[in-house]
Amino acid sequence: MSLTAKLEELNLTLPTPPKPVASYVPCVRTGNLVVVSGQLPSVDGKLLCTGKVPTAVTLEQAQMCARQCVLNGLAILLAELGGDESKLVRVVRVGAFVQCADDYTAQPQVANGASDLLVQLLGDAGRHARAAVGVNALPLGAPVEIEFTFEVR
């Protein structure tokens, strides 16, 4: 099943690719890899929520934010591929950053929001290597930021 069909089945749509919030490019292609810059959980330029997990943002909200980061990252990737989803081979790596309380240790569960969606959308091609890291702060107060590396044709 195509990515587009899977998105429709899950009642999801890819947004317009978000613009960078600072001095960087949305993605860089080198050979058969596309590295997508860290994505925030924004919809139409507004963050879904802000603050630290779990004090201001629940685990479930943070997982929802991670899912939005995936949609934003895929939108940037497809823009780079000229909209041709058949050029996507697989997800290579996901780096998840979670703004969290000092004693919070469930960053992997937050990142599962992104990882699980990638597998739902892409099947085995969505399985990837991953890092999930807790941080003191993220841009604009976002609870989650996720970067991606994709293999493409």
C-alpha cells in the first residue's frame, strides 16, 4: 500500500512543509540519504503544546506531538523528492529530543509515538535505528523535536 493510501486509511494528511525557525535548511540530500532537520510538533505554524514532559505535557500529548513531527518530516522529504513517494526506500534513523523534567526517564515511550507511526505508514521500511534523549529545553518551548534520516532512490 502506498504512503498516500496509508495516510488516507489512518485519516491523516501531510501538511505544507514547515519553514525553518532559524538559520538552516529543511533537509540535505547526500547520495541516497536525505537528512531532515529537527521538526517541531507544529500545525499551521503553531505548536500543539509547550512545556516539559510530564509536568506540563502528558505522555499521551507528547506522543501525539511526536506523530506530528513525523508528518512534518515526511512533508519535507516528499517536497525534496518532488512528491514522488516511490523514491522513498526506508527510514534509517530517528533522533527524538524530549523536553522533560530532570527525573523523567520515559523518553523512549515518547519517541514511540513517532516510531510506531512510521511503521504503520511504511511497514518494514519504517523500522529504524533511534535515539531518544531528554533535554532541558527545546526551541519555542516545544515538548518534542525529531530529526530523520531517510534512504531514497
